[in-house]
Amino acid sequence: MKNPALYAAIDLGSNSFHMLVVHEVEGACRTLAKVKRKVRLAAGLQPDGSLDAAAMQRGWDCLRLFAEQLQDVPAGQIRIVGTATLRLARNIDVFIERAESILGHPVNIISGEEEAATIYQGVAWTSSGTGRRLVIDIGGASTELIIGESTSPQLLHSLDMGCVTWLRRHFADGELSAHNFEQAITAAQQTLASVAAAYLKLGWQGCIGASGTVQAIQEIMISQGENEQITLAKLRQLQQQVMACGHLDRLQLPGLQPERVPVFPSGLAILIALFDTLAIESMVLAGGALREGLVYGMLGRRQECDAQERTADSLIARYQLDRSQGERVRKTALRALEQVSPNAAPLAPMLGWAALLYELGLCIEYKQAPEHAAYIISHIDLPGFTPAQKQLLAALLLNQRDEFKPAPLTRQSAVDTDQAILLARLLRLAIILCLRRTRGTVPEFHLAAEGHRLILTLPTGWSRQHHLRASELQQEARRQTEQGWPLEIMERD
């Protein structure tokens, strides 16, 4: 019997074949299976435009792995698409006929524009952000560029350059030389020349990368102690590290997965050209792309709220959290942040999410609820949150009460360590001030900052009327002061 809550999307890409299977739960998609195989279909394109037999066989072998999983998914909830290489191949009918026989479902070869639009939908559903966004996806044989706002793409192109085709053209000898890199970068810049002016004219507020190349670069940076923001300076530094290896056979970098090695230099060269030509200041990794766009397209939903909001809503429903209490703590924490750091708007969202979800660990038990909350956040899919944001959120939830555990706050890379510590301190104070869990019981407080010193001023006589919270605040003052972050509790004269 088919499971009506299952959805599957298969992407027959030029470098890899991917299958995503999800289960719709509490208004969100829970990933059940992600299967990926490096097929490198583009490597089988011959000078006459045909796919060679070996490449087609690699593709068919992979599809046999996918076919079993599809048996439980309703036919109307399966989408299978082919992209750049299958658009280009002259003998595509041969591949498709056998592929459809193996899978038992039709394969749709989508245009470059449709691919770009679907990628943007996947990013919109799984990545947070406001204003115009530039989305970049470097595939095996094509690169998609999209500028959009909310769920609406406004400018999109699919360009004939990818990490597999650039590998064959510019790194075929395996040499990681300055000459090969410059040739690859220059060729990418020339490919971009015809569309760059339109993107620069429209402009964007944020840039998101939705490809294996971007993911690999971010993993390398994090393993080297960098934050998640990709910049041109970091890419150039990474280029030097790659060139120092000399040859593809010797390419080893901390955080670089072995399966990504062959196409990493070519993908890096394309990304450098994109940053340089489009004057991109920084980029973060997307939460999803083509496959997620296919899934959400089948669900038939419109983007009604920010991806982070939708994820938080799903967690609140799934783990039966007290939304009223979470909102009370969030409001209190954000009020405290505004008082001590009026220019800290970029910090407010993460503090707000930590406050809203702080009771997440209670679904397991009370005593170690902070540890349980941090574990859940660290190991659950959080569409809309980057890996670094997940790490920060887990660190804040771990430090919501009891003795401080500073190490996770210093290890996270979403914000500076001092900022992470401040957010943890404010979250703890907000939780204590909201202990009554009743409207109108949070005092009219004032919080001031003098360097690392925080001074909390409460209404006159408040401590004599609220013994438990007053006691908890005094214990909290001791804990923070012992960490070298002084906290004073005062009452108005």
C-alpha cells in the first residue's frame, strides 16, 4: 500500500544523481532518505554531443538503487528531472527509455530556466532571508543564477559551465597550477560577461550558494576555524592551498571529502569568477535547492512566512511547547538586548528563536532539559537555519540555566564569542524574569551594560514581594560573576 504522506524527488544531475524522500509531519517535511551517487554523467559527453555507454551505464546502475525506495510513494507524489547534461546529449532517448523502465516513472528533462526557477523555490522554502537574494547553484555542466524576493524569481539564467565540464577543459592534466586556475577563471568570467550587467543593475541584499562546491568550501572553512561567511579573500586563500598540493592526486585539505576532490578545483575557479565579476561581498550556504523545490512544488504551498518561522512553528507543534511562555521569554529577552545593545539588530533573531524554543528539552525530562534541547537542535533538520546558526542555537539552549558551559559558545562560528556569551546571559535572565508564566508578572526592569558588566535594575521593593525570582537572580548574578562577567541586581531608589 502506498503511503499518502510520502513525497520523492530525484535529480539526475550532470555530476551526481540525488534522491530525496520526505514525510509530511506537522506542517513540515521530515527527511526520510537522502541518497547520492557520483555518476559524473557530464564526463561521458563525447565531441559529437552523444553520451558514451559507460556514463549511461553508471546512471542506470544508480537508478536501480533509487527504484526500490519509490515503490511506497504514490505516483503523483514523485518527480524525476534531468538537467544540463541530459539537455545536451544527442542520444538522450536511449538513456531515458531505459531509465523510465528501471524507475517505473516518467523522467522529465527540464529547461535551464525551469531548473533555475525550481532551485530558487527550494532555497526560498529552506533558507531564511529578507529582501532580494542572489542564488547561485554550480552544477556539473551548468550554473544557475537567480535574483528573487520572497518566493518570486525576478531574473534567472542557466549558463553552460559546471565543475565537471570545467574539469575536463581546464584541469584535464590534473595540474593545480596558477596557469590552469587562471584559464578556468577567465573562461568563467567570459561566460558570465553576457549576463553580469543585468544582475548588477537589479542588485541584491544577500547571496546564497546552493551547490556541492559551496558546501565543500564551507566545510573546509569551518574545519580551519573560519566562520560560515564565504568571501573572495577566503576563496583566493583557498586557491593558494589547493595550488600548494600541486596535483589532483595529492589534493587533501581538512574538511574536504574525498568524493569531492576531482571537481573541487574547477568548482572553486567558477566561484572565484562569480565573486569577482558580480562583486559579491559574501555568501552563505542554502538549506536546499532543486530537490527541495520539486518537493515543495508537489505540496502546492505558497511561502506564507519566513523559513525560520515555519521551522519554529513545526517544532512547537511537534514537541507541544507552550507558545505563550516562549513568546513571553522572547519579548523579555529582546527588550533586554535592545537596552544593552541598541545596534544589535543582527543578534536579535537568534536570541528570539532560543527564547521561543528554550523548553524544547522538556519533551524528554526536566533535569537535563538544556542538554536534551541542545541535542535535538544539533541533530534535527532545521530549514532556514545555516549550520553555524544551528550550532549557536544549540549552544544557547545548552546554557539556558544551571552552571555555564562556555565551550560551545566559543566553538560556534555564527557570531563573535563575546556576542554569543551576551546572548546566553540575556536568555538566562529573561527565563528567570518569566518564571511565573503569567501575563503581567514580568517586572518593568532596566538593564545597562558597562563593558562586560551588566546592571539589572528592578522596581522598588520587588525582591521582597517575589522571593523565588529574587533568589534565582542572586544565584544567577553569582554564576555570571564567577565566569568573569559581572552581574549586579539593584532596585530603584
